[in-house]
Amino acid sequence: MLTLADLRIGEHGEITGFTDEILSLKLLEMGCLPGTEVILTHHAPFGDPIALKVSGYTLTMRREEAATIQIKRK
Amino acid sequence: MTLANVTRIALIGNPNAGKSSLFNTLTGLNQKTGNFPGVTMDKLTGVWELEPGRNVEVLDLPGIYSIYPKSIDEELVINILANPKHPDYPDMAIVVADASNLKRNLLLFSQVRDLGIPTVLALNMIDVAENQGYVINSLKLARELNVEVAEINAKKGIGVGGLKLAAIKTLKHRYASNDALPLPVSEQLIEDVQKQFGEADPYRSLLWLMEHDRMKMFSEEQRESFDHLMEKHHFESKKYKSAETVRRYEQISEVVERCVINLNRQWDAEPVKTWTDRLDKVFIHSFWGYLIFLSILFVMFQAVFTWATYPMDLIDGGVAQLNDWLKEILPESALTGLLTDGLIAGVGGVLIFVPQIAFLFLFISLLEETGYMSRVMFIMDKMMRRFGLNGKSVVPLISGIACAVPAIMSTRSIGSWKDRLITILVTPLMSCSARLPIYTVLIALVVPEKNTLFGVFNLQGVALFGLYLLGFFMALFSAWVLKKILRAKERSYFIMELPTYKGPRFKHVAISIYNSVRAFVFEAGKIIVAISIVLWVFASYGPGDSMAKIEEQVRVNNPSLTGVDLTNKIASEKLENSYAGHFGKLIEPAIKPLGYDWKIGIALITSFAAREVFVGTMSTIYSLGGEVDDENATIKNRMRAEINPDTGKPMYDAALGFSLLIFYAFAMQCMSTLATTYRETKSWKYPLIQFGYMTTLAYVAAFLVYQILS
């Protein structure tokens, strides 16, 4: 299953679902909705955390958190 | 303005949506804002003239993304909004929404409206949205959402008139919310909640049920009944919240579809590259990012330690001159002594901090204002995580260089309890500004001024920087130990918005500097001056009539002494026999292994409540117990002249100097910090742990340093 953690910088994806129930509420509230397009824009040094463009703003999260967001490639 | 019948309006919104800017515009009140999540840690109130002759109270609340709190700072909002009996419960809410991120901002709006509070939607940053290609039809939006919508520019203060009209209209008509729940639940469940806990709107009843653990209005028993109700009806709040959020977004998307024109889609172009994107290429780069952060820290230290010394020398010299002048013109009496050696020496010890605190807060508030602080959290998270901390711990740790009290309060935005607790416990190890004068005085005594390292760096500056690094690494090490000991209640996470870069609002920077300097001078100053006076009394008087006899004894025992030498001898004998001298002697056996004598003992005792008292105490002790020569009246020179009676060499040699430096670097000597830790952890256990481990660390480290160096 492809997750947001698999994206490389500049790649697009579309959120399809979440694997972690507790995190999903926080992510939903921050605008990570199923069907939303995301673009991975930055890595922090050493590849973690990551920054992505979603719903018109920049959101950061750790790689392990990104791995709970399922996506499909666009 | 706490009258019950005053109309109260709450400002609610996402972090960075512009709430605090709007608050300042409306109330003219000078309140600190910043461009990183979590600046408004507590509620703030101000007065807004809604109509001529009609003032309302405005309440600024911490920024939240939804009504469901994820961290301590967010809890406050639901505690006020879901409890009509709360003294701050508003008559109306203004939800400030960032128009460039409309959907996410409307989520919170829809939750607030469903609570049954009359709500106005204030659309901020419309210019940003338009630059990104979004045109919002706010009239249509108002019709769709069935509320008043006001277009504002909080930063420039535009649109306040429209907001006033919207507020007046909403207060008059009290637009009711829609009574339906976002997602249906069993009617029986809502009825049960209302039966047991009182009549309330359905959504509010549901909020009580889901968030009862975070709501202070409920007792322990009531919380248990809520748990029973959830069990009885097989209600899972996490599932409901997620489903509710998805449902709300569906409704919001439909509304936005109808009210917002997306120019980008029509042209099918790639989104515009913004300045923020370009700057982030550098600021969070894996090499340049760290280099820039380090350079900023370096400049900050340079400012605090080099540039600030000029005004500091002026203050130091000025106070010494004032004291000498007063002693000359005033008759010699106990009152003159209290004024000069007690009060003015104490006040001088406070004022001398001011330039450094001002420089520190200049930098910290600039970093916050521009949005750079969030980037620091981003690039530091991975490293901090290894030590049981969090990217968000960076802000408390950096603020800890100024003062641990606001630093500990700023940990409220850290969502995970364990990460937050560890940050609270280790933050006081960061060398705060109160330690700075101690460092400055002691380093000047034991580190030669002229020597330079590689011909570039001033050796004293290097020593000072070393002490700050030592504090930082000790904080990391202690955090790592605590990480192994403490058990996590929940998983740590780091999901955070990176705000766009903004130019600093210099008025806000100035206010931030002014507020922190004022708080320091008046809050810390009060303690320092009080202790200075008490100390002067204890150092000037002794048990029984021993003090009166000393003068005679000295004359008899030292018949050869005359003039200045005689008065000096009398003064130092008097100090030794005073109450303070007795206290110092009492603890001398315990501190002897660290190299300290009873005079330093007095300073240690007085600085247990607040370490900044050390220098003041030293100047009081040495001005009482020694010569006050006009040219050498600064504290540094008095200490340098001190001779160790056992060896006959200068008292402040390298071993003693470094032992004292290390002691003050690690010791927990700040009542305010301990009180803050208690307030933030709601338990005496953690301030006690903090006090215990830091004091032990200080004693052991100072012991080792003294024994190795002497």
C-alpha cells in the first residue's frame, strides 16, 4: 500500500485513507481529507520530518505519521 | 470590566489566522502576538467601543484547529465555550478565518456555530487568497452559512466598521444555530446526558460527553457517569469525531464550491511559487538550514554578550557613583547605609540586567514574528526526538536563555504529555538571563581578559559561550535520562503548520521587549530589592550586644591600626558576627568541599529563592565588610581584592571561580520557576524532582571541579 511517506520531493499524491485512528482526527482537522491532493515539498535534514502542501498551505509531520496516510499517485 | 451584564465577545480562530492582530486593532491594547502556533497561551481581555457609548469586552483565546483539544493550551477554549456558567462565557463569537485557507478555517467556524453561540465570520487575508487565485463572494457565503460575514484586514486595521455592523446586528438578532447534530446519534443518548447534566443544545451535550475528561466543570463522579453512558450506548467518541469532521468538510466543500471562484483551475496552471517556497529552499535546507540557525544563534549571543556590555558598564558605574555621592552628602547613619548598601545596591543589581534581556527578547520576538521559529522546530525535531524531546521543545529551550518562567509556559503547545513534562523539567538547565551577571562577574575574576583563542576570540567570551553550551548539553543529557525513566501516556506526534514568512511588525517587537523588561524589573526586582534589604538588616545586626562590643575589641586587639584600615577591620569583624555571618558559618561545613567560605554561604542562602540575588548579595557583603574606595567601588574589584585567610592568596582563584560557575549553571535557585512547574504540572512531585535533581547535579559537579582544579 502506497503511503505519503513513499513520496519523493515534488511528487503529487491523492489521499485515499488513514491507517491510524487517533492520528486521523488530527490530520483531518488539519485539512488532510480523502480526495485531497498533496505535494511533498521539503524534507528536514536527515529526511525527517517532511513538509507537504495540502489545501493551500504547508503542513509538516514526521515520517512515521506520514506512513499512516494512504495515497494513490496522481 | 468584570461586570456580569457587560457584553462579551470571544475571538476564535486557527493559529495564525490573525486573531491577536485583530484583538490589538479592536482594543488598542498592546498584546504580544507572534507568527508561530501557540503564542496566545492564555486568554486576554480588552475593551472595544462597538458603538459610541457602548463598550464591549473582547476575549482573545488561544488558536485552535477544531473544538476538540489536542494539547493543554487548546483545552481552555472548550472549557469556556461549552460551559454557559463559565464567567468568561461569551454573548457572541467572532471566528477569524484565514481566507487563503478557507475550508480548514470553516471547520472550526461550523463547530462554534453549532454550539449555539451567535457567531460572526471575519474573513481575514483576502488579499493573500486573491494572490493565490481565489475570489471569495462573501455576500453569498453569508447567505449560505446564515451568518454575518465581515471582510477585514486585521494587520492594517481595515474593515473594522463592517465588523462592528455585523456584530451589532448579530447581538441584536441572536441568530440561532441549526439544532441538528452534524451526524445523528441515538436520541436516547442525548436525552440521558441532558437528564443527568442539565438542559443544553444537542451538540453541546455531545461535546460534554466526548470531552468530559478535559472539562473542569465536571466532578470525578460526573466523569464516571459519562463513561457509563458511553458504554451503555456503545458510543465511540473517536469514531464519531472523525466521521463528524469528514461530514462537516463535505458540507463546507459544497458551500465553498458555490462561493469561491478558483482562477487557477480555469487556467489550469501550476500554483504560483511564493516567496515562502523560495525562502524555505534555503532555511530548511539540510546544510544551509543549520548553518543559518547557528549563525542566528551566534549573532544573538554576540549581541547579548558584547553589545550589551556598553550600556551595562554605564549602569554599573552610574550606580556606584550615585552610591559614593550619596554617602558623601548624607550624614553617616544606619538609614544612609540601608539606602546605599541595601536599597541602591539591590536596585542596581536589577537594572544591570535590562540591556541583555532587551537584546534577547529583540531576537526571540523577531524570530517569532517572521515565522522562522517554526522552521527551527522543523529542522530540529529529529535531533530533539532522540533525547525524548520534540521539535516544539526548541522554543522553550531557546526562551529559557531569557527566563525559564515564560519558557515553561510555552510548553503548553506540546501535545504529548511525556515530551512536555521532560521539556519542563530540563528547561531550567538552560542558562537564563539571571545567571548572566553571575557568569560575567566570576569570569571577569578568573579568566584573563587579554588572551585570545587563535587571535580571534576573546577568551572570556569563549568561557561564557562554553557555560551556555554546558547548560544546553546538560539539558539534553537529563532529557535523555528522563526519557528512559518516564513512561509515556500517549504517543508523541509532530503535526504542525508551517506559516508563511511575514515581515516583522516592529510595534509588536517593541511591545514584546517592553513587556519582558517591565516584568523582569518589577516582578524579579521586587524579590531582589526585598532580599537585599533583609540581607542588609541581617548583615548589620547581630545577636545580643555582640555588634556593639566589636568596635572596642578591634581597637584593643589591633592598637597599631588607624584610619581607613581600622574602619575596614571593624566592618569585616562586624559582618562575621552578624546574623548573616552566623548563618553563613552554619552551612560552611557543607560547602567547604566546594571551596566556598561563609561569605559565599550567605550568597548561596539568599540566592536560593532567586539566583539573581547573588551579585546583589556579594556587593552588599563586600561593601559592608570592606573598603569602599571611590575608584574601586564596583563589585568586581571588591571581589578581586578579597584574600583567602587560609592561604593568603586571592580568594577568587580558578578552582573556586569555576566551582561557583558550575554550581550556578546547574542549581535550581528560582522560586518562580518551581511555582510555574507546579502550576503547569498540577503536582508538587515534579517541582520537587526538578529541585532535587538539579541541586544534586550542581553540588556534585561543583565538588568535582573544585577538587580537580585545586
